Amino acid sequence: TPRSEMLWRAPGTVYVYLCYGMHWMLNAITGREGEAEGVLIRACEAYNGPGKLTKYLQIDKRFNGGSFVESDLLWLADDGYRPSIRTDKRVGINYADQRDIDRPWRFIDAEKIKAK
């Protein structure tokens, strides 16, 4: 679809789309060009949801198609932190088939969860 066309772009492409007509979702394209593969940027230190994150960073459709590699406004940085990752079932998708709900595609920083 035209909305998901960005998924097939080069790695480092910024893919932003509107979810439920109200929340901008920020994604980094990670696969080879021509292969649909991306990662939803879900949170940061102070904002625990993709909609809260994009609202705080003022990210909207203007960023769609940009580049994390070449942009002066939006980039990904490695601060050296290496989380201890655990997986869990997906949340907020009760409309999906049970097998999709049960997929362990929710990735959680186990150390940050313990600290709370």
C-alpha cells in the first residue's frame, strides 16, 4: 500500500505513519532495499510509548522518507548501554488471532522493569 511503501526503502530510512488517526509511529528501516523490514521505536528514557515519544519529539509525517543517517534533526545514537532483554506477549491487539497475540514480539529491558 502507499502507506507501507517506505518499508521497502534503504536501511536508515525514516518511516512515520499515523496509527488510529491520532498517534504518529516512528520506525527505522533496517532491511536491505527491496525487503520490507523495520523497527518501531517504542520508547525512550522518559516516554514509555510510541505515541508519547513522537509527541514529545514533535515527529509527524514531515519526517517520513527522511534518513537517520543523513539528517541533522533526527538520528540514532549508540550510548554503549546493552540491555538485558526479555520477551513477552504482545499487548493492545485483542482484535488479532490468538497465535499472533501470543507471539513473543514484545521486547522489554529486564533491568529497567526490576528497578520500578
